[in-house]
Amino acid sequence: MQEYTAESFMEEAARLLAERGKEYDSSRGERSMEKTVALFNLRTGKDLTEAEGWIFLGYLKDVRQDSAGGTHKDSAVDRINYALLEAEARFRERMNT
């Protein structure tokens, strides 16, 4: 049985973040939330921030993790990345105010 450690999750998360950037043609990795919340806000009249978008997706991954019995590796890795991207967005939003 494979051992899952904090370090192995972080390594996988970093690899996946870089891979997604290549898939979606971004040298900075996965950074689609800003455009996503802009479209959401336009359609709904809401004022969701980029950080709030990452929080929302984090909750989606939590629900999926729970639905899979609590040990769904892909959801766990995605959740780590969403938390990191949320932190990045929060600091960027703070710097821009």
C-alpha cells in the first residue's frame, strides 16, 4: 500500500499545478479563476472575488472527498492546490486595494 505523506501530496500538487498550466496554455500554471468569477458575476449580478471562487471549488472537492469515503487522492490534491491558489489570490487582492 502506498504511503501518503504531506510531502508526497505537496509534490503531486505542484506537479499537477504546472501540468494544468501547460494544458491550458498558461506559463503560470492554473490561473483560470479570475476569468471564471468575472463571467459568473456578469451572469448573476454577484460580486464574487477570485479568492472566493477558489474557496467555492475547495468545498466542491471536500464534498467529493466525503462522497468517496474520505480518501479520494485526486480530490485531495486538487483541494491542496485550491487552498494555495486561494492564498495567492487573497494576497494579490489585498495588494491591489
